[in-house]
Amino acid sequence: MIFRQKVVSQFKSMNTPFYYYDLEMLEQNLATLQKISGQYGYHIHYALKANANPPILELVSKYGFGADCVSGNEIKRALDSHFPAEKIVFAGVGKTDRELTFAIKNQIQCINCESLVELEVVNKLAQKEGIQARVAIRINPDLEANTHHYITTGKKDNKFGINLTELENLDKILTRYKHLKLIGLHTHIGSQISDLRVFRHLAERISEIVDRFSQQGISFSHLNLGGGLGIDYENPEQNSMPDYQNYFRIYHETLKPKTGQQIHFELGRAIVAPCGSLISRVLYIKKGFETEFAIVDAGMTELIRPALYNAYHKIINLSSTGPLHKYDVVGPVCESSDFLGKNVILPETRRHDLLAILSAGAYAEVMASRYNLRDPAPAVYSRDLT
């Protein structure tokens, strides 16, 4: 993200911390995604769990994308943000009866069922409403995503999806459920995947699985491959755009859909992460025994990824151009895990300097907490600054 000097000047008078979203950058990303995915006729659903702010959702919906939701409140937020019900899919391993009923009543495009018992529950709830609910089967392909183990979702020991061995008699299972309409096969193997070969392996595996079901006389009108495309957290300024071109090319070359099958994807981080930054002010520079600390007014309550995943976010100093020093950038929360970056090379940093923690458009504000009774950090949008 490139910060214009005029914008930085306005930051100096604002209370920190806050999240800053460059909506022009987001639009550029959305236009690129629309163009490249459209070349193959692919359908894109934006994953609300990455960032559910209404201004962002309204911009995404304007480009005609659908919504991928993992809670009833996300479905409601998507509907309120002008996503058509027929473009909303509902995933998640622990959907409540109330959430499922809400989805059924609104006749969303699809409920991605993650267990055989969930199929039974959805059928009963749909019967109660007098509606035939559209469902997809989320399968667990037992595939290694080569990403952090906390965000790997496609291995057989993960809680997500149905193992293929449970679906050997899917046709007989479905005959019992008169209020279900099976339209899709769904999978999602993890997040922040940077090794694109993983997606080639997934496409090969799904093609095999589709063939296996086809031999049983079971067909799907939709194949939903999930998301997982990673971004460049190390060099976000040089590589601000995800590698959509190769991502979709791999699926086009490798996936073997049946005639007429629609191909769907659920992207979140790749769409919104690059456009967001967490802006924080330096409170103190503190000499440690072996470390120099830059203590800032943002912490794990505003961006938990470093504490939770030991994740890296590039940090830049918006105020200083002095000689380079090494700092541990830490927050004010009373936890030793409260850090935003370690061994960060910055220009000589002083009290009141403004720092920008980049690539914070996804899984930052949406995962924020009130721990230590901290005030919520507000969102600031580029269109609101002159």
C-alpha cells in the first residue's frame, strides 16, 4: 500500500489506533478478479469472515460477486449489503438450528453440509418450513495444504467436511431426505496457501471424486473449490495483487468438470487483506536487555494474527526517515504474546511516530476483542479523506 503524503498528514491529527481501508485499491483488486475469473466463467463468493464491514461488502457486491457466510449474522449482513440470496452460500461445522432456519427461509443458494447428521437436521428444518433446501456436500479430501496447521482444513484429522468413506452410499442416504436438493460438491483445504501446486493437487483430487460419484449415478450442478489463495505479506508494496492469473489457470488446466457444471470459489483474504492497514502511534521507546522495544497503542486486541499464528505483517514508519534500527514492536496489552512484529527494521523511531501495519484488511478488525476493556479501534476509509 502506498500512502499519499496528504493522507498521512491527516492521520497525524487522528486518534489512534484505527484501521485504514484504501477503497480505490480494493476496487482495483475487484476489477482484476472479475476480469480474470470471468475469462473462465467462474463464480466468486466473497468470504465475509475476512472482513464484514458494510462499506467493503457493498463494494464487493457491486461487482456482482456472491457471499460465503459461516454464521447466521453473516448471512443477514450479506443480505443487508445487497448480496442476492441466490448468490449466498452457508458453510461451517457448527450451524445452529436458528441459523439454518434463517438460511432456509431466505432460500439462499446453498447450505454446505459438513456431516451426515447435518443433512438430517437440515431436512427436518426444511420440512417444517415446507421448503426444499438446496445443499452441497462438503468433503474432506485429506490433502496437505502446506500452510499453518491452525488454518489447515482439508486433512482427515481436521474437524471440517465429511470423509469419503462415509459417502459410499450417498444415493441411498439422500433418498431418505425428501426436503433436500443436492446441487453441489464443496471443499476447502486451508487458508494463506502460497504453494500453487497445492491447488493443482486439489483439482486432480476433486476430478477423481466427481468421477467416482458419477459412476454411482450422482451428479452435481455446482463444484465449490473453496478459497485459500495467499497474499504476499513480506512484500505487500511490490506485490499488492494476488496471483489470480496462475490460480485460476491451474484450475482451468487441471480440473475436469462434467458438462454444464458451474465452478465456484470462496475468496476472502486475497480480496480484502491488501487494502487494509492498522495505524498505530508509538507511545514509548524502551531499552531492553538485548532488545529495543517500540511500544505502540495497538496490540493483539486489534491484530491477533501475530500472537495467534506467529504471523508476519510488514510494518513501516510513516513519520521518520532516519537511520535504520531494529525494534520489537509490541502493544499495551498485559500479555507477553502481545506483539505486532519482532526484529523489525525501521528508521529511527521516536515517541508519537505513526506506524502502519500492512496487509491488515483481513482477519484484523473482524477478530478484534475488548480484552483489558480497550476501546474498539474505528475504521477509516480513503473516500472519507480528502
